[in-house]
Amino acid sequence: MMTQDIIIKPIITEASMAAAQLKKYTFKVAKTANKVEIAKAVEAQFGVEVAKVNTINVRGQKRRTGRYEGYTPSWKKAIVTLTEDSKTIEFFEGLM
């Protein structure tokens, strides 16, 4: 799997922007990716040093449209913590 296939998109919420101040960045990642693959993908794509990776499997939410109901797709979230001496990810800098 290539690095572009592992990291799908960054997650930009108030909580994730507050964590970005502490060098913790949140991404939506491929469901099949493990912590080692996620760490290598972030290091390769952004040129930073990863200290640790926490992953969360997010269940799909129940939704209805009229009389039809179903679930939104489930997905995987990764919270990547960088080392103290690592540089920050520039993409998040413009958003804070």
C-alpha cells in the first residue's frame, strides 16, 4: 500500500486543532492500515518524526431518509503524536 492510499484525509475539528498545538495530528486512514504503516506514511508524506500512533475504529451512525434507514460507512481514525524535536506539519499551521 502506498502512502497516499493509507492517509485518506486530515480531520479538522475544534478538538483536533487544540491537540495540534501539542503535536498530535488526526487523520482518517485506510481501515486495513496498522500503526506501523500509518507512522511510516506520515513520516514519508510530511517529513516528520512520529513518536506514537493511536487508532480508533469509528462505527457508522444510523441515518434515515423518510421511511428508509441505514448506516453511514464505518472508518478508522489515527491520532499521530510527533517527537519533541520534530518539526510541525505545515498543512495544519494555516488552519490554527
